[in-house]
Amino acid sequence: MTQKTENVATDAGEARITWFRAKAPRLVLAVGHGAGGGIEARDLQALAAVLPVRGVTVALVEQPWRVAGKKLAPAPRTLDTGWRGLWPALTAPGPPVVAGGRSAGARVACRTAAELGARAVLALSFPLHPPGKLEKSRADELLGAGLPTLVVQGGRDPFGRPEEFPPGDHGLVEVAYADHGFAVPKKAPLTQDQAMDALAGAVADWLDGLA
């Protein structure tokens, strides 16, 4: 596995891709971060550590606002613009690209994947609704992706627990005891490392079924 950073100009500003390349990749998984953090998120790092040895190149995408050092994410339309601008660089290596993201990044992937020609969608910690506001559902974004979709959700995510998700064609994997950042309490019957192993393993198995 090799790691390389690439800056990409978009209409929303300069974005950055950190590549974790597989030796003979059959897929590229492009994953964007959320509104509250960057690519250092534990779930994104877990995927970058595990997937390349299973034949999937991982591209961790930093949106222009994050590269510019801003603390607040822009409007969804601007996030989509940045993602669209990155897409040619993501497809350049050749293998089919799975569009993914965590939280706000998952929403971006769902909104744009079909138009961009993505192979599938990976939604980590999809923010189904704001905490405590179940009536403000974003289910239409998830259900409207129009592509094979996997949701990986923490069992105690205040933005949407697994049982709150509507039925649909998407798959759904629960990471037990995990919150929106996939952190698990110290008193939980599984460790943080075990939770990340479960997450990465579920994603890897799903990707195996796509290729």
C-alpha cells in the first residue's frame, strides 16, 4: 500500500485527495469527511488501513473549505460543487469508483453519485435527522441515491439509530454501541478496535460483492 497526496482545483476552491493505493485495485472507494472534522476520523482511517490489502484503493477526500482552514462547512450545494470538481481525479486511475462519505459527506455522495456515474454509495453515519428532530428527515436523499447503497450506522447515533431508518433497497450495518463518530463507551462489551474491525470488515465484504 502506498500513500500519496494530490491537490485538485474545483469551482469551490482547492480540494485534496489522500490516496491509499492497492497494488492491483479492482475498485476505488472515495470517501469524504463530515462537517465537524476531517479525514482523521476513525472510520475513514480504519477503511484506509484495511481495504487496500483487499484490492480496493481508498481516496480520502478533503473538501475545499477544510483545505482552506475554515471551521464551518458551507451550504450543501457548495459541498456538491467541490465533490463534482474532484470526480475526474477520482476516476483517473481507471477502476470503477464507489462514492462514499461520513455524515455530511455521506449526504453529498447520495445526492451526486448517480449523475457522476459512481458504481455504488457508502454512507457512514448518515445524518438521517438532526438530534431529537425526527420530523426533519433526510431519508429522501438516501432513498434517492439510485445505486447500490450500504449504510453503516452506530447503534446509538443521535442523528439516526439503525431502527429509525426507513425500508429501502439499501443495506444497513449496525456498529453496536457506537455514536455518530463510531466511538464506543469504555463499559461496552467490545473495544474501540473491535468496533472499527467490524466496520471495516462489513464494508470490505460489501465491496467484494460489487466487484
